[in-house]
Amino acid sequence: MVIFDCNGVLVDSEPIASAVLAEALTRAGIAVSADVVARRFHGRRPVDIFAAVEAATGKKLPPAFASVVAVETLRRFRTQLRALPHVVHALTWIRGPKAVASSSPLDRVQASLEIAGLRQFFGQRLFSASNVARGKPAPDVFEFAAARAQINPADCIVVEDSVSGVTAAVAAGMRAVGYVGGSQTPGRLARDLVAAGAHTAIADMRVLKGTIADLRGW
């Protein structure tokens, strides 16, 4: 099974989500830019991000903070979200079962895929780190996905764009391919992903089929 992260791999959601969170944090009295949010919290679950912000600042976020961020993020997704270049090509030509394992809540994953026109490629194989004890970089969501699909983790290949995601995939006993096509600093990210354990890093989804074929020994 090929398991894809969602944000930054299938859909170009990171700039939107980072902007929404930065604006919400600034309104809550924690001034921060979208760039800082993206750099510090790339690939993490919202609940873990909020806990890290509170620990770092010593401030409690407003009670409705999580729901406000979730609603505004989905609102902007509906008008701004797009699939990343050549994702449809990759999903069309890669053989075998495909899944999504994301740090985002399941409703955001489903909405993202539907808005971007990608939902049909995955069937019911959509998995969220919200449904496991620990988010990435822990392996829980990838182990959960493999168990639900009844596939050995060693027979799974993960496509990830974050160090935390690659770390989680490797810890789950899966092979990882880094994707840097949605990054503003692809060279640096590629080095970081390979250092975290990715087999390789690619910038163009059109080469993913060949990369996966090499890993599978086709």
C-alpha cells in the first residue's frame, strides 16, 4: 500500500492553514507570522501544536480557539485549496491500494480531498492522527492505517513532506519517499527528509511511480 500524507503532498494546504493559525494566534495575543508557524509546526497535529504554543508562551489559548481555527481553515479551503501539480497523474498510474494518513482531523482530510477532486482514489482508506494516542513523529497513525488495511507495515511506502512524517513512517517499519514540490526551500527540505530516513526526495509527482517501482523491486 502507498500511504500519502495529505497537507503539502496531495493538496497545497500548508500556506492556507499556516496563515489562518498565525492570524488566530495573533488575535489571542501571541504575535507570530505564517512562515514561523509553517517552519515550527510542519506536519504536526493541531492538538499538539496548541499544546506546544501554550507550553512555550505560558499562555492559555481561548476555550474556542481550536474550533475557530478549524472552521476558518475549512472556509478558506473551499475557495482557495488546490491539488498539488501532477498529483492526479501520480494517483492514476500508481498500482495497488492507496491510503491517506494525516495529522489533520478526519473531517478536514475528507473535505480537502473532495475540494481538490482526489477523494475517489482512496475509498475508505483515510486515517487521521486524531484517532490515535500520539501524533507524528510517533508511528501510531501509520501503524493504524496498516492494521486497518490488513497490510504488513513492511509492505507500505509512505510519501511525506515533513521530517516528523518521515520519522513516523520509519518508526512504523515503512519505507518513506520525501516530497518537496510544495516547499519554498526544496533543497533544504530534501536534505532534511533524507537525513530523517527517507529513501529519496522528489520534487515532481510525475516521477513518483518510477520511484515506488524501484522501492517495490518492480
